[in-house]
Amino acid sequence: MGADALISSGSPWEPIIGYSRAVVAGNSVHVSGTTATIDGVVQHPGDAYGQTKVALQVIERALVEAGVLLTDVVRTRVYLSASQYVDDAARAHGEIFGDIRPAKTVLAGVSFVAEAMLVEIEVDAYSTALTA
């Protein structure tokens, strides 16, 4: 059984590496690890709060294109380059998900492909509205 829909962010890396920003599979949407990179430039260097907000905005656009909302998110995974960024990333995450309260994992000490990247986020969403 394959994907029902593949969502692209337009990144030139998607076809080269072989991934989609998000994949719709039945009632679920799985969003790939998302950083605060816009047009190849990492936004908010040195600012984990700002990077978290941008990553979540990119994720929200993919979710909407897939037919779901942030309120449909059931799991988030937050990867941080260092534990010193936990509080700032948590504050930004809480501003979006404070009332939604999905399951969440946080890992710190992750090495990213670019030194300026401090935060990467994956989400999974579920909605019965996705079935025809």
C-alpha cells in the first residue's frame, strides 16, 4: 500500500534525496523533519525560539495542503543541536500546541547538516476527514 498523496515544499532537495515534506497515508499525515530553512537560508541564526516558530509555520502549510490542521497533530518530535535550546524551543512549541497537547519527544545534542540549524521538528497528524 503506497501513499495517498505526497506533499512538496518545493525544496530542490526533495527529488534529489528522495523525500516529501509530508505524506498522506489513509487517515494520517506524516511530516518530514523540518528546519527553519527558507529558500536555502536558515532563518533566525542563534535563536532556537525563532527557528522553532518558522519550522512550525512550514509544517502548518504542509498540513493544510494535506487537508488537516495543527489541531489534528497527535505527535511531535523535536530535535535540538544542544540542550541549552530546550526552554526556547519548548516555549515556541507550547504557544502552538499548549491546548492541543500531542505526544512529544525532545532529543538534544543532534548534529545537523548545517551548523546554523538549531531545531528540527517532525509531526504526525490524524483525521478521519481524510478518508473518502
